[in-house]
Amino acid sequence: MTTATLAELQTERARLKALGAQRELDEFIARTRRADDLLRAALAVRSLLMGELRTLPARFAQAIDGETDETRVHYLLSDAVHALLEDIGRRAEAVSGALPEFGARFRRGARPRDLMTVSQHADRHRWLMSGTNAPGKWRTDLTPYLRDIQDDLSEHSPVHTVVFIKSSGVGGTEAMFNWIDYVMHHLGNRDMLVVVPTLELRDRSLNPRLAKMISENPHLADLVSRASRSSANRVDILEYGANARIIKAGANSPDSLRSDHLPYVICDEVDAYKWDVGGEGDPMTLIANRQRTFSRFKTFLISTPTIDGESRIHQAYLRSDRRRYHVPCPHCGEFHHLKFANLRWRTESGDLPSPGGAEVKVVVDAWYVCESCGAEIQEGGKTALLARGKWIAERPHIKAMRGYHLNALYAPVGLGLGWRQIAQKWVDVQGDTSGMKAFVNTFLGETWREEGDGADAASVMARVENYTLATLLAAGKVLRLTAGVDVQKDRLECTLVAWGAGEEGWLIDHEILPGDTTTPDPWKALDDFLSESRISMACVDAGFNTSMVMAYVVGKRWALPTKGISGPGRPLIEDERRRRMRLRVRRKKGQPVEPLGVDQAKTLIYARLKLSDPGPGYLHFPADPAFDDEYFAQLAAEQLVRKSRGSRVFSEWKQLRPRNEALDCLILALAACRFAGALPERYRVAEDRPQPAATPSPPDQNAGDTASPSQILAAMIAARKERARARR
């Protein structure tokens, strides 16, 4: 055996490289097509396209002929476009015989994505392996009322907002995950934002359930990196496919809501969202800002409702087309939606024909009564009822925002509580206000309406009178002027009240002083305002921004820091003996904060708002722009609600709307009147009151700390004129 020389090896290598290059050249030549063939194929396809474009109006008109429903028209046009593209691709392949490859590639490019709805995708792909009463492949037929809700979220649906107000246990969460599955697998290139009430709930509930869905469905698992340390799968973001994301946020964190712009949003349990997050406003506004750049956005709002007037999901439902699921009576065929009022049940002790009545222990049977014919409907036939049901809109003219309402009576047999169990829940919560509220919210899917004592804004507004401080002073009615100051993050609000005999009060002004209350500017404006007003006493709420409040009241004997304390037995202000004992201890540690019994104060003010005749305790309101609709709405923002828990009956104040600064300021002004001591015979001016430079000093400065009403009025008018000139 002879050994090859180096030259021979180099020659062999060069030969092999030449052979490889020749093969590549042959392959390229084989794939090369004549320019004439390409031109003929392209012209044939062009001619086909131009001809089809001329037929489009007729095609579309034929597709929607006789159809008047906007939503149905949208779906029919989508189907027509889908069929047209399929037909064009097939015919393009046929007419490009000169270059078959051109036609085949054109067909692949023209082929549209399958027109699949969310429910169809779930029926085809979704599996539930654990944590459910019905493991196995997802079947929309088991919960037919979810079909329309899901399909409105489909890509080709014209609906942009879906509102689902519901009871617990009817499948709302699974519908949400079906949409996530659809977006990830079917669409594949859509970003989505999923918002839950808190970051803690995201980590404890959303992330584990999402991870379980991905692991149980192979078509999703292949889209997501399985590496535990992968940056694509974090606690706050899930990257899938080529370059798509699911951002997981908490409504209590404004930072988590500042994501990039994205088209699809899910808001789960929206009634648990705070109305103001981190001082940046309503989280729903922050969420909506993420969708502004998309014309074909979609939003899915899901929640059980809470308090009437405070429920986000109920307010959204009222703006929608308001759909309810109607089922046919098996006896008369009339369609109606299931109502708890038509549920009947039997107990061990006898019949209970309607909710309420005698106390019972065990519900042994329950049935439904048709409101049309009065026939009894047994729960065993509910599966057939649901299958034949349909959603009917109360406001069908609303097209782009659909609202769906569903209660626990619709829960499929075996997948939720039955009618007998629901009736038992109702019986069990009798006499328990908290339990009753939970039943109405979580079983009926209705808002809870608090009943109690309060004030009606319209009735209070009707008490507006024509008066000014000048007319009151001239009439000798004013004995003291006090102020109540409420502290917010971005403003101070101050109410001036003139008090007469028997604490008859005339509201004089309500001033809003804007500015960051951690800076000196709003406090300087407050000082100027109170100096001009020449008040006897002011109470400043120290429950927020306490350090700035304490700095403001230093050296001011006429200004007291206060903090409201709840409790039905606590007086508005402490009796003098107890207060002196407390101050002896507290003053050693600096300016003490005065506790206020706000529950008693609210009771007192709302009782005075119900007085019909002027006199002691009556509150007057001026015809002034400061006292507008919003002011009176804030004044009537709370209600004394009577509740029961077992045999114990109690009352508590419930805030009916987010803002109540007007009520707080009036409480503080009343407390200031009482802190100032017994009402004197004449209006008193505290000797340590700061005097503005433009205010003329009252005459006879050595005569004491009193001034006549005319002197006070002259000083106030001069100061206000000076302030007006400065503003101009």
C-alpha cells in the first residue's frame, strides 16, 4: 500500500470541491425559470385578480341579501371574503400553467386564516385535566350560554367590548382562559393584557391556573419556553410564539398597567379594583389608554357585582345592550329568563311558596314556576332548557358593546349548585345582612342595595337661599365663623360656616385650593384665605399628609389638627375634663391631634339636613357657584346602614360614592365651632390671627380682641378686592 503524497491529497480536495460546486450550479439551474414563463404566469394571475375585483360588489351584495342585522352582516361579509380568497388561490394555481410553482406559492400566500370562533377553537383544542367537575375535552354544549360570550371575542366579530356580570360558578373564568387559548394558538401574533385586582392575586391564582392550562394542552406548551429560568416566562409577562406577549398586571399597581400599547385586554373581577391607584386615578382609565392606537381592539370585563352605585361591572352592563339568557318553558313554550323570585321550595316542616316566611332548617326539594303559565319546571329538565336558550338584548340598538347577565340558577346540572342547594343558601342567610349581601352578589349576580338613613342631594339643594356674609352680619345673626379643612394629595378643600344661636349654621364658602400638599404653595394659599376670612377657629384633618398639617398649625391657637375616629358611642369632641387630662400628657410630645367622633357628627349633620324650619341646628346654603351639584352629591355621600348578624342588630356608615370632601369639611367646621367654646354674644376675632398686608387694621387696637361686624366686613371686602387684583 502506497502512501498518498501531499500534492495528491491537495488535488483530491480540489476535485471534491469542484464536484460540490457543480452540483450546486446544477441545482440552481434546475430551479431557474424562464423570464417569459414567469411573465405569462404573472399576467394570467393579474388578469384573474382584476376580473374578480370587478365582481366584488355583486358578490358582497348577494352575500348579505335580505339581512338587516349589523352583526350578522359583518359575519356574512367575513365569510364571503374568506371564500373569495380561497377561490382566487385555487384558480390562480390553475391558470399559471406556464409556471406551476408560481401558482402554488400564490395560493399559499392568498389563503386566509380559518374563520374560527373562540368556542369552535375551544371545542377543537382545549382540554381540562384537573381542578374541574368535568375533566376531559372542553365542550361548549355543557354551558351553551357561554357560546355567544366567547364568539363575540373572536377575531372577526364586530364587538369591541364584552361585559359579563355573573354569579359564581357559571364558567366565566373558563371563558376567559378559552379566549387566551384562542389568542395564543389561533391568532398567534396578538399581545394581550390580563388584569386582576392585586399583584398578590396574580401570583396566587392567575399564574398557577395559566401555567396549568399551558401544561395540559400540548398545542400551547409548544409555544412557550419550558426553561425555568427563561426570561420569556416570568411572573409578570409570558412570551409565546415568535414575538407575542401576555402581560399579567394587578389593578393595585399603576406600574404594572404602564405596558406597551396592545389590542386585547381582560379585566377580571373589576368590582374589586380600587377607584384611585397610587394617586394616578382610575385604573380602568390607565387600561383604556393602552388600547387607544388600535381600531380593532377587544376588551373583556368579568366580575360578580358588589354595592349598587359602586359596582363597575354593573355600570358597564348598563351602558351595554343588556342581554339575558331566555329559556323556553317546556309546557307553554314561552321564553323567559330565570329569576330567583320564581323559585319555590319545600322544607321538612312544610311548604314555603316564596322566599321568606317561617324559619326552616332543611330544604328537601326545589322547582321553578313558569311566570307565563304557572307550570312547575323540574331541575332535571334544565339541560334541555339551556340547549334551547337564547340571549335577548334589552337595547338591541347598541352594537359594539354587549353585556351578559347570568345568575346561579343557570349552572348546568352536575357542574354547580342545584336549585335545592341555592334555596338552602337563601334560608341559611336569613337574619344575617352580610350573608344576604354575599348571596345577592355571588348567587344572583345582582348589586346589593344598602338601605338606611342619609340625605338626599336634591332635597338639600332645594334649601338654597339668597344671602351673603354681609347680610348676615348686618342682621346680627353671626356669632362665630369657623372653617373645616380637608387634606387630599393634590388639593386642600375648605368650608367656611357662620354660626348663630343654637348652632344654626350658614355656609359661606367652599374653596378648593389646588396643588401638591407636600409643597408649601397650597398651604400658603390656605393661610391667605383663612386670614382674609378672619375665622375664630379652624379644624384641619391630619389623617393624610400629617407632617404638613402639623407644620401648618404650629403657632396658630386658632388652628387644630384633627383625626376622625369611627365608633357609634364616641362624641364629636371630648368633654373638657377628659380633654384637659389628655392634653397634659400629649403636649409634652408636641402639638396633640384632636380625635373627632365622626359617626356622631354624620348623624348630627344628616338629622339637621332633615329639619324643615330655620332655627337652632338648621343649616343654610347660599346661592353661590361654589355650592354646585357636585358639592351636594358629596354632602349626601354617606348613609347609615342597619345590619344584622344573627340576633345582633347594628348600624354602620356606608360611603355611597368615591368623593365626600364636602361632608368632611362641614364636620370639621362644626367641630371647630365646638372647640372654640360656648357661643359668645358677639363675634370674636382671635388675637393671634395673621393679618394680610392689604387688610386695614380695625380701629382701637388697645380696646381688646373684639371687633364690630362692620369692621370685620370692611376688612374682608378690602382683602378680597386685593386678592382679585393680584389674580388679574
